[in-house]
Amino acid sequence: MKFKYKIKETLSLRADVLEEKISIYLRKNSYRIVERGSGYIIFVEDEFSDRRKSRYDFNTRIGEGKFVFSNSVDHETYVELIYLTSLSYFAFLVILVCAFGIYTNDIIMPVVFSFALMIPILHKILYLNGHVFKEIMEC
């Protein structure tokens, strides 16, 4: 089960310069470019890279997605990041907590833990909204 989310931004760069910055960002962060065309770049997580993995990767890494960009007036480029986030682990935990709540006849615990398990997903969306394009511009 994957969740699809879009981030949109207008940057003051030409499309070719932005495409190069996106390529540098993807290589620097150990992503593999699957397909590249005029106006889009599709990428996935490079599972064979030498990058050190940490527990915090779920919150800061995109996983897989697509950058779509197009020129607008005055050397500005409209860019959109469409990424997919896997929710199967969290769905499994919610089902497990609900099953345990049914077994113990407790109704409050599954509701509280369901909200608690949504916090990492919301944190990821908010982190990526604020940091992805900032990191691309720094490349």
C-alpha cells in the first residue's frame, strides 16, 4: 500500500539548470534515475549504494518518485515532485494494535495508538514540504 503525495513549487531558474540541480541532488543522496525525458525525471531508491543507512531515513528520504518541471515566463520554472510512501508497515501496526484492543476489550487504546502511529507519516510529509526544494537549490 503506497501513499501518493505532490509538492509544487515555482523556482527562479531555467529548466535546464534546474534539471542539472535535480540530477546532482539525486546522485548525492543515492537515488537511481530510472527514466529521464524532456520535462521529467523518474527516480527510485538505489538499494545497491554505499550510503550509510539510519533509522531516521523514513522521515527524510523520498523513496521513489517523479520530478515534473516546465518553463514559465521570466526564467521561472514550475516544478512538481510526486512521490510514493509505503504505509504497509504502519497499517500492519494499526491492525495489530486493534486486534490486541479487541482481545483485551479495550476501545480507547487502538484509537490512541492509531493517532500515535500517524505522527511519523505526518512528520515525513511536513519535512519533505519544507526541505526538498531547499536542498535542491543548495546543490
